[in-house]
Amino acid sequence: MKRYFILLLVFNFSFSQNTFMINNEKSTISYNAKHVLHAWDGVNDNISGVIIYDSVISKIAIAAKVVDFDSGNSGRDSHSLEVLEALKFPNIKFYSDDISTQGNAITFNGDIEFHGQKKPIKVLGTVDDNENLINVTGKFQIIPSEFSIKLPSFMLIEMEDYLNISFDIQFDK
């Protein structure tokens, strides 16, 4: 609960009867990265987040630690922590209060903070709302060099300058 309270303060949220916390046991954020010789995925299932909900989502804040992404290769993950300067920039954050829905389609116009840089981003997804939970899924892409990240290279060839991000996030009512 302490972690959620700090997240609420960072994003200027207030507790209300319509504030729902992320179920981090059932939620994941993953990335897909590529190099000409191979591709890999990393998954983070230790996400913090909160929404304000009044029949639709009106605010969302999500935070994930860089160190919690696991690609299944400890050497690659260790090198990623160096490249992303995880000690200096340990968290990735997303916030939006400009949200629109049409049916089960949802659009978040918000800000992502990654590697110490804050950038506007539009994220498209779907929302499944039932009496027990709100499930938000979607995909988007980020360009690491836009966040002042020097792309790692293998055999003198840099990795491709984009990360495909997908998310499946559940909020319990």
C-alpha cells in the first residue's frame, strides 16, 4: 500500500471511491526489440498503477522499474541496465488525464517518462469492463534514441531504433 500511496502523490492523485489499483499479479508490460541477427522480448510483471474511474477511465498513472524487465538472458538484462542507466533513471512512468473511449476502444493522450526524458505519447488500446475488474490492453512503439539512449551494438551493428511495447493491465474493482 505504501508504494501505491507514493505513486498517487507523484502523479497528484487523490483517493476516492472510484480509485482502483493495479493488480500486479495479473498485469504485465512487455517489450520486443530487434537486431539484424536476432529479436528478443522482455517482460515486467511487477507494475504499479492506479486509475480514476467514473463509468469510464478519466485518469491513469503507471510506473515500472527498469530492473524488473526480464528477457530470459541475464547477460542481456545486465547490459540493458547499463545502457538505460538504471541507477540514474530507475523508473518508467506514464500518466494521462486526456482519455477518450468509443465502445471498447480507448485512447490515452499522455506523457511517458523514460531515461529522464518526458515525451508526449498517444497510446491506443482496448478496455474490458465488468463488475469485478477493468482490463486494459494495447500496444505502442517508442524510439529509444528520442530519449537520449545510445543504442547498443553487436558485431558493430546497432539494434533497431524502436521498441514495440505491449501491455495487459488489470485493475480490480
